[in-house]
Amino acid sequence: MDDLTGQIIGAAIEVHRELGVGLLESVYEAALCHELGLRNIAYQRQVAMDVSYKGVVIQGQRLDLLVHGEVIVELKAQLKLPEFAQAQLISYLKSTGLKRGLLINFAEPKLVNGVKRVSL
């Protein structure tokens, strides 16, 4: 694990410890942003991402969080992650040319079980 993803996971664990499970994804997103700010970790929230298809730029995709311009963080709050959740993160990485991503599911009773690291 690299230092930056470790810091992000640490912030997410703190949010999970404070809030527990059962809230909306948007609540966890706002809380994680606040926690990242408290830790002086630079982030952007709801970053617009364009997808190129046969020479046409298609807008409408949004990254939940982009940390230090390097790590895409996709947040979920679902008891059972849909099969496409990890594929979605991989698609985001490919589309942006970035190499590291985190899929964090706040619905897990123990957050460490809800963290998946993805690298290209």
C-alpha cells in the first residue's frame, strides 16, 4: 500500500468509526471530504469526466473523489456491491489515464472488508 492510499483509507476508517453503517452515500462522501480536509489531503469532489467514443466526447460521468489528482475514490453504501462497481472504477482509471483507485463501501460492518484497491 502506498502512503497516499493509506491516508485515504485511514480517513475513511475514521468516518466509518464515527458514523457507522446505514447512511446515504452522499453523507459518507461529505464526511470523508471533511475528514480529508482536516488532514490537509487535497481532493476534488464530483469531478466531471469526459468519455471519448469514436472521436466524440460524451459528458455526464462524475468521479466521486479525486485525491491529489492521482487517486480516484469511488464510494458506495450498499449491503451487496453490484458486480459492475469494480469494473466502473477500472473504466474511470482507463478513461482518465490514472493508475490508482479505491472502491470504498461504507455499508460493511468492518470497513477494512469494504475497501478494494485497484491499480492499472
